[in-house]
Amino acid sequence: MAGGAQAQVKAIPPKKVAPSFDCTRARPGTIDLVICQDRELSILDRNMGLDYERARMQTPPVEKGKLLREQREFIANRDLCMKRKADRQPCIAFAYESRIERLGEWIDRSAWMGE
């Protein structure tokens, strides 16, 4: 470059990603705080929340109870990951990935049923 000027490239910090819940209410030692402090988990939580809402809106009323039961089971199983110190993050991520996959089945089924 002319005059010895060198172009400086500044790293742009990644955009802050928020999970599907309010992180200001997350307490120390809770899974909510773990999720809030981890970008990947925040993204997974946000995506799962959007997929759950979509599935809930598309599911026929007679099936909504089953969808809600599955969601509660997911939360209970995800929360068990807090007991796993060494591999807590991968455990939580796997729980989210599995739930997102299952919600995709609900969404696909609802679309197939014409709901």
C-alpha cells in the first residue's frame, strides 16, 4: 500500500445469541446459566424453542398433550446433564439436537396431515 500504510483487519466479534429464555433470570448453578454462557447451547435452545412453537401451532388439539409431555420429558432429561461434570456441555447439546430432530418429525407429520 502507498506510503507504507497497511490495512488493518479488525475481528468482528460474533453476534450475541440469546436462548429462548431471559438470561437475566438465570441463577448460578442452574442449567439456564450454563446455556446462557455457551454460544452453541444458546443457539440450540433458541432453535429448539422456535421448532417447539412451530410444532405446537401445527399440531392438532387432540395431539397437543402428547407434544407437551414429550417437551417435559426432554427438559427433565436435559436437566440430568447437570450431574455430569466432565461432559456437561456435550450432554446438553446432544439432548437439544435429539429434541430438535424429534420436533422436526412433529412438524413434518403435521404438514403431511394437512394441519
